[in-house]
Amino acid sequence: MENSEKKGFGYWFKNVFLYHYGKLSILVLFLLATAVWFTVDALKKVEYDINVAIVAEKGIARSDTQALADLLASAAGDVNGDGKALVNVVTVDLSSGEKREESRYQELLYLSLPEYTVFLMNGEESARYAAKDETFQLLADYGIETADETGRRVWVGDRAAVRSLCGEDCYASLADWTVDGKGSRAMTEASVRALKALLASPAAEG
């Protein structure tokens, strides 16, 4: 009889599967696609060995920081073991303007992240945070000498690698999150090597 004929796959897919599991299937496909997208994005994401923040009263193009990043990377080395030595240099523009408040929040964000260990700041900003025990560490504890009375910042404005970026009024500080049980000891050690390399780098002309 006609009603007893076996139904094909198309009939079953449309009238049984989609009817009962259609919405669930769409959700599963969406979640699967999202997972694949995040996985591909994560594989493309660059992992840096150390992160450096420059806080200055001027805008700095990312391309202008490459020479500094290369200098610090050569000293920091391959911390994460991916075969490459890479240093991420971010900039915060605190020059007067309508985005100054937004830049201030950006600065506080970097100061609160364990991944950011080296900070290059103008005199006013560095003095503000160097006066606080919980922000930066005493450089003498890491074999870095400084004439600054706080002991938590060292003048680097005479180094050619940073003169064009943050000017003569530029100080370097170290944020070691391992003292609070956070961060990475290897990253801290790499940051100390990078900071020492900056201090030993060629002086600016004039």
C-alpha cells in the first residue's frame, strides 16, 4: 500500500529531526561556530614576554616604540618559550584634552594588571606612584642603583631609546607582582634584565 512505503531521509530530516530538534541544533551549531572562532582567534593572538607602559604628556605612535621594544626584548629573552622574544609597549597620553580622564583610567588599568611590569613615566606621575609602597618595588632589591630618594624610580630621560618618546623628564619603575603572590617570577626577572639594558643603552645626544 502507498502509506506503507518507506519514507526517505529527506522526509525524516524535515518532518522528524527538524520538528523535534531544530532549535536545539541551531543552538549547538552556533556554540560550535563560536568555539571555533575563539580558538582561531586565540591561536593568532601574540603572546608577549614582558609588557611595558609609557605614560607621557604627549601622544606616541606605536611604530615609534619599536626600537625600544627591540632593545628590551633582546635583554628580556624568550620568557614564554615560544621561540620568540617579544615586548609589548603600550602608551598612555595624559596631555590636556577631552580624553584625559579616559587616559587616566587606562593608566590605572595597566597599573592593576600583573602582566605589566615596567613603567616609564614623566616626573610628576612617577613621583605620585613611587611614594606609594604598594605600587612599585625598591629597585635596590633587584640590583638597580638609583639616586632617587624614593628608591622606586630611576631617571632614564638621558637614554636615547626613550628621549624621543617621553623626553628628559622620564623615569622607570618596576612592578613586581610576585611579592603579592601574583604575576610570574620569570617575567619579573626578564623585566629586570630589560630595565638594566635600558640603563646601559647609549645616551641621547645633546
